Amino acid sequence: MNRLIAFALLGFSTLAVAEEAKVAQAQPVVEHYTYSTDLDIAKVISVSPTQDVCEVVPAQMTYEDHQGQRHILEYRIMGNGCSNG
């Protein structure tokens, strides 16, 4: 009986590790934007909030291209913390 439980637990842990590996593969690699980046944006999924600082900060946009592939694009943006006066 103990062997049966041990094999069952081993089977569940193997499935959990396989599922984690599948999720890790599904997460797209962060691409860094340059002026020569060729963008194919069919649908924007999300955009990170802009920080409340008065300097250039990184931001990310998650989008799908026309083939349905998901991408994460990192770019630089001016923060929202600047005031005129």
C-alpha cells in the first residue's frame, strides 16, 4: 500500500513539473524596442502603468501579432511626475 501511495505522489509531482515547464515555454521573451524594430501589432493586450517620476522609465506592452503570437515589448517612456512650474 505504501508503494502505491509513493508511486501516486511521484506521478503527481512529475505532472506538476511538466505543467510548470509548459507555462514557462508559453511566456514570451521580453523584446527591447529600437527604432529599427519591425512591429506587427494586431491587438494590444496590456500596457504597464507609467511611473509618477520626472525621468525616462521603462514600460512594457503585451500584444498579439497578426498570426496570433503573443509578444512583450519593453520601451522607454517619460514618467508622469513632471510639472510645469
